[in-house]
Amino acid sequence: MKITYHGHACFLIDADRHKIIIDPFLRGNPLSKIKPSDVKIDAILVSHGHADHLGDAVEISKNNKATIIGTFELVNYCIEKGAVGHAMHIGGSYNFPFGRIKLAIAHHGSTTDTGATGNPCGFVITMGSKTIYHAGDTGLFSDMKLIGEINRIDAALLPIGDNFTMGIEDAIKAVEFLRPKIAIPMHYNTFDIIKQDPKLFVGGLKGSLTKGIILGAGEDLEL
């Protein structure tokens, strides 16, 4: 499996000849080095409706005939815009051709230009023999312990930007709950209000069984 970071909360995951993208905020993202037209994928995971996460999902879906996966209300919004969609909800899982997706809770909001679009979510993604947890935009919550107990997480993708999500201290606690092999910080430095030093997050994991890895935009990691 290869994980490529495209800034903010956007990751592209490539495994077993399948590719998915998560929270494809590319156009307008000062960190992204790619455009929506560059993306060739099988599916799109969207954690919630805010513009810096829904991003270019509808356009990418139309370009690739790729399925948008997320909560019921948000996926229906995307379908109304002409996208292909598969609606799910919190706690539910589904086996897709590329792998298994399970939706986890996230403590945040979810709105688009038309108003509220249901609940935000995180994703537990299993492709091949690897499991990735993308927390979405969330604060720390104790049920992360259950996510860590139920799943053997190879990589956890966790927000550290504070203000809108967990900050560094809470993200370090999330790692303690989740017990992943690797933790990758996200959702920081895109805007001044979420400016953080990811080295503090990685440094805070020293002495734990989890390795912290910082990815710059466009950089990838092989699992």
C-alpha cells in the first residue's frame, strides 16, 4: 500500500491496483501540488461537507465515474450535483471492490452551500492486508479506544491543527487510544489559524510503540 499526502486532510491510497482519495480539497488548497484533473481513482471518501474536505469530490467523481462514499445526507447532496454515490452511516461497513470501509464517529459539523448535511465521520479503511484510520475533522473522544481495540491499525491519519479539531496534545492522546503502528499528522498549516509544528507531535510519540511520520504535500509512504 502507498499513501500519498496532498495537504490539509487529503490522502490518496493505492493498493492492489485500486486507488481511492480522501477529502479531495485540491483547488484552492495552497498546499496541494495537483489539480482535480490529475486525479485518477476508483472511489472518493468524504468525511463531511465543509468546503475544505468535500472540495473537488463531485468534479472528480464525474471525471472518473468514481463513487463518493460518506454519510447518507452528504452523499445524496453529491448525487444531486451529478456525482455517483454510495451512502452509509456511522457504525456501518461495506465491502467495495477496492476494500472494506467502515464509518466511525467524528465530533465536528457538516454543512454545504445548501445547509446541514448530516453527521461528520471518520473512516476505517481496509485494502489488502492493511488498515488505515482517517479520523476526519474531530476532537478527541474516548471511543477511539474501541477503534484501536477492534482494528489493528497500520496507520492513523490524525488532525493536529487545533481551533477546529484536535490540537497536538489531544492527538498524542488519540495515538495512545488507537495504538497504530504509524501516525501521520494532517489538517495543519493550510491556514494561519491552524498553524502548528508537526515535529512536536512526532516528538510527543517518543517512547511509545507508534512511529510518527511527517509527510509533506506530494510525499508518499509505503506500508
